Amino acid sequence: MPRVSVGLAVYNGERFINDALSSLLRQTFDDFELIISDNASTDHTEDICREYVASDRRVRYYRNRRNLGISSNYRRVFELSSGTYFKWATYDDVCAPEFLARCVDVLDRDGRVVLAHPLARVIDAFGDVKADCSAGLHLQSPRPSERLSQLFRNLRLSNALYGVMRSDVLRQTPLVGDFPAADIPLLAELCLRGLFYEIPEFLFYRRVHTLATSLLLDDQSQLKAYNPEKAGRAVFREWRLLGEHYRSLARVPLPWRERVAVALLLLKKGMWNRGELVHELVSGGRNDVLRH
């Protein structure tokens, strides 16, 4: 059994996947498996991946018969994993050679840490560095409510999602949901379950390009990418996120004082977003009437 499982979900990634796979296979920590789940790509992604399978025994390739959407594919790579630790990877991002080694070292040293992740830089389609990503997810408070509050304040790009996590803790969550911004409730639940450790080194390079899902600005386009079968449905993004946070609160075992503190934090978050929540109800109802 490998110490680390790396799960890479891909759909039509031929332009960048060589860079991503090469960076993962150059890791100085080599006790890992690399699981690729291809969402029925129609380009040369399969051919490229099979070349890596043939050249490195750590690589396993699976191909879905149809495009299941991002969420199902992310869940699939985790379900196929067997490592003590788990990392999601993408077809377009790049990891420095010390990425896994630094994260595993943190997790090995401190059992309270559920997720270790490094600082990140944004790169463009050509690999040129464009910006440093804002930090702030070094969540070390012993109080889950304080960790959650810090995550809500500081979360921008969800680079921490591509850190290294404890598989047994991740298994207690619903993983990545099939709705826009589903990474936020997952990270929120993980920080209720343990500490986040932000390694103060730039070891992750987040590629931003015209085909990146993160650049899909409207909720309908994101919903279709997460789950094609839900395309066209009302999204109610803020309601869904708030509801998922309350579901996490119900799942995670917390002392009663912390449970109350988190509930109050979520209540304040709902009040702060009340304008958007009302807007979603009104616009969602109007769209439903128009469809019928």
C-alpha cells in the first residue's frame, strides 16, 4: 500500500497534462500511486496517459464511458485510492519536486493536522508566473469555530484543496459536491475536523487559462461542468453553500460550546449574505415560472 495516493481527474487535457504528470512523477517523495480518471476525453488525453502508464508502474489509468462531470470524477479518483494520505491533482497545474515530501513530513509529525498545503503562484498558459496567491489558511487554532472563521475570511482561490490530506478524515466527508463552489463546504468541514498547515514555500503553480473551469463566471456554466445531468436547473448557490455548512456542523463531533459558536458564525454569515439569499429566491422563482 502506498503512503500517498494522488488522484488526477481530467477531461480533454492534452494541452497541459504532460506538464502536470511530469511534475508529479518528479517528486522527491516517491512512495505514491498516481490514479488518473479520464472523463471520456475526445482529444489525445488517453494516448498521453497510456504512455505514462507504460513507463511508470506507479501510474494507473481509468476511462469513464461518458463525461460524468467534475464532481463525480473527483470522487472516483478518491474511491480508487488506497494511500494513508490523499492529494487531488489537476491536468493543468504543476507541483514543485518537494511538494509531497514537505506535506507528508508535516502530517507525519502532527496528528492534529488534517491537511497540509504549500504557498502557490499563478501561472499562465505558457508557464510564466503572473502572481503570488494570497496566503492565510494556516489554521492552527485549537478552536474549530476560530479555524472556520479564518477560512471564511481568507479563502480566495481554493489552492488548499490540492494539498495532501488524511484519507481517513476525508472519507468522513461527502467529498466534492455537484454544485458550484463545492470546494468551499469541503474545506470548511475539514477545518472543523482538524488543523490546516500552510507550508511557507511556493511549491504549487496554479495555471489560469481560457479553458479553466474556475473562469466560468456564471453559475449555470459551472453547474454543467460539475454535473452535466443538472444543466439548466436552478442553482441557488448561496442557499446550497449555507445548507452544506449546517450539514457539516451536524456531522462533525464537536464540544457543545464549539457547536454553538459555529452555529452562530453560520447565522451571521447568512445575515451578511441575506441580500444575495433573497435575490436567489426571487430570481429562481421567476426562472421557474418562465420555464413552465
